[in-house]
Amino acid sequence: MDFESFAASPRITTMIKLDHTHVLAAFHRYRTDAPHWRKAAIVNTICAALEIHAQLEEEIFYPALRAANPTAITLDKSVPEHDAMRESIAKLRATEPDSTAYDDTLMELMREVLHHVADEETILLPMAEQSLGHDLRRLGARMNTRRAQLVASRPAELAINSAGAFPVLTLSLVGAAALALVSALRARTRPPRHFQ
């Protein structure tokens, strides 16, 4: 990647905070009395987002932060916390959405995520801002590239679950895309104006 790519990329710390916000918003959409298909879509959105996020942190963020802060104790807890989340995700995937165990397991996952997010946002991200300041955009560019690869391996799953988890947003995006397409087609089919 060239310098311009780094300069245009968000900082890795900003990207991590955005991931946290996305997952927390999905948790807030969950209702125990929702139809089972909607519960499953929200949970699958949360699980996929957490899996991708954890992989990105483990491959890119944590190694960079460890190199800059070899004795960071909070960093020692991060991967085991990801592993606990993965166990909860596996339980969710093995349980039917209309089961009370499904709701309970999701609440357990939410507690794990909230604890993890608190540690990252109060300790690790400020540590990264301080010790990786000059490298944050380069790491952000690496994270963007790797995220694109991970998302490309499961596009249908992510699209279907996002539509079920965030239907209004999905309809808004589809509507905006349709309007843009209609505008583009109209512009191409209009006869050219002749100046007199």
C-alpha cells in the first residue's frame, strides 16, 4: 500500500470502536418476544460481527500492541475473553431461537462483550493511541483489507442476517441505491440539450 492509502484509512482504534458500536446496536434490537426468524437474524449478525472482529484484533491489533507494550496485563486477558465469546456463539448456534436457553445464552454473550468492550475502550485503545500513534492509520488500512477478505467469504450470510436485524436501515439503503440507479438511467436516456 502507498502513503495515500494509509492517510485515507481510519485509525485502527476508530475502527474497533465502530465495531463495538455496531454489535451493541444489534444487541439492543434483540427482544425475547420477537419472532424466531428475527431473533435468529439478530443473533447471527452479532455472532458474525464478533467472529470477524475477534479475528481482526488477534491477527493485527493485538500483535502490534503487544510489540509496543510487552508487559500489558489487560492484553493477556483479551484472547481468552474472545475464546469465551466463541463458546457462547457455539452454544447459540446449537440452540433453537424459540428456546429460553437461546435468550439466556445471548444475555451471557452480551455480558461478556460489555466487559470486553469496557476493557478495550478504557485501557487498550488509549494505550494504542499513545504507543502506536504513528502506526494507527497503517494498521487501520491493514484491518480494512483483511476485513474485506473475511466479509467476501460469507456475503450472502451477512446480507440476509443484516436485512433481518436492521430492516429499516436495509430498506433505506436499498431505496437509496434504487433512486441512484433511476437517476443514473434517466441521465443516460435524456436527449442532449442544444444551445441556441
